[in-house]
Amino acid sequence: MTVLVENNTASYSTSQPATLNIMPVGKIRTVYMNGEKITNWKKDEETGLISLKIPAAEGKIELKPASN
């Protein structure tokens, strides 16, 4: 798997389905995969780590911060 993270966006490429773990800066409200809102992501409340399953493909994950 290859992942490039810039600001609140992670571009990925993987030949097999995988779990992507991201440590965001700040609180995240919404996660988008390839432009579509997804709800099957999990957040570890203790560490803040976000985990989501990604398909074998190239794609983009966008993390939208919570409003203050």
C-alpha cells in the first residue's frame, strides 16, 4: 500500500483490500472516500486514531473537521 497525506486528505493505492489508520489533527466530523460520505469508519476515543477499510484500488480519503 502507498499513502500520501496532505492536510486532511490521504491518497492511497493498494492491490489488496486493507485497513487504513489515520491520526488526524483535531476532531473529525465526516469522512469521505472518493467524494462520497462514508459511515463505516471507527474512531478510538482514547487515542483519536481513525480506522477505515479501503478496497483494492486507488482512491482518496478526505477528513472533514468538526465545527468549533
